[in-house]
Amino acid sequence: MDQDIIRKFILDYLSEKPDAADSLRGIAEMWIKRQVVEAELDNVEDVLKSLVAEGILGIRCRDGETEVYALAKKYKNELRNISISS
């Protein structure tokens, strides 16, 4: 990851939580990783929708509102046969 992006993530985090303090590992895992995940949510959502459309993943609602994704039953024993390029 580019150092300018890391710098931006750190400063963005501190702008939200100016009293935050953490170790090197804590900053990498909690501050930066969290922002990377948030930045990638749209891409992850697109891939999940594609896997659902292909029937590889199933989707259900947990607690009445949270969507949960899981491997479709028919693929439980065949995961090795699912191509990364499909």
C-alpha cells in the first residue's frame, strides 16, 4: 500500500478520534485495516451479488435485517471445483 494512502488513513482516523492512541500493530490492524475494508465494501458487495447470481452463495436474513451469505448446500463438497475465473 502506498505510504501517502497510509498517511491519509491515519490522519482521517485521528480526525474522527483525536484522542486515539495505539501501538504500531494496533494502528495497522484497527485504524488502517478498518478504512481499507470500508473502502472495499462496494467491490465486496459486487462480488457477493455475482456469487449469489451464480448460485455459489446463498443469502438469508439474520435478525430481520442483516443479510448473511453462505456457501450454497450443493457446493459444500465441491468447492474445489469452483473456478476462480468463473
